[in-house]
Amino acid sequence: MGQLVFGAVAQVFSAMISLNTSVGNVVTSSIAFVFNSINEALRLVAKGLMNYIDSDQFRYLEATQSQSPELSELNLLMQATSIKENALAHRTWTAMHSMAINRIGQQLHVNCGWEPARIHAYMRQVIESIPGLVYNGGDEYERQ
């Protein structure tokens, strides 16, 4: 008799937990939908107001935001050129230069979607424009 009651209690409470979880998921999804809808409405109202207040500044802001990925990529390429110029000015290539170039390569891959072959081709061009320096890929740069 004890096993029967034990099994019944386990089944009833298991069903109640499943029902509670299902209801909780529906409520959570509904609340998230409502909050997302409110946020979208607020975003649209804010955009409309900003456009009404100063349409030129609003268009500039939208254009700048849409160009953000390209500007980030350009910034990374300019950093690589700055590293090269620093090495040329000091007439030496240090481990710090290597670490900075590698960081830029990683960011080009992760943030800008560059494939490793493209990164290596670009870095080879940057590094080998420094007289006497040979690009071997990765962390290795050596003097000729």
C-alpha cells in the first residue's frame, strides 16, 4: 500500500511540476513578447521624434550607424599601418609589434569576418613593406 501511495504522490507532483513549468514558459514568453513590443514602439517613437527635431542630424546618425562595421574594419587596417610606421621610425621590430599585429588579425577574423588566408595576405604585405623583415605567418617575423 505504501508503494502505491508513494507512486501516486510522485506521479501527481511530477504532473504538477510539468504543468507549472509549461505555464511558466507561456507566461515568460508572453511577458518577453510584451516587453519587446514596448521597446520596439519606444524605439520607433524616439526615431520619429529625433527625425522631426533635426532630420539632418538624424540622417547623419543613421548613416554613421549603418557604416559602423566598415569603419571598424578601416580602423583596424589603420592600426596595422601605425604599427608598421612605428617599427620603421624606431628601426626595429619588437615582440610588442608582433602581439599588436596578431591582435589586429584576430579582430579582423572575429569582428570583420576575414578569412585567415586574407588576413595572412594582408599582414604579409604590411610586414614585408618593412625593409629586411619577412612574414612567416602567425607569431614569426624574421630579418632577411
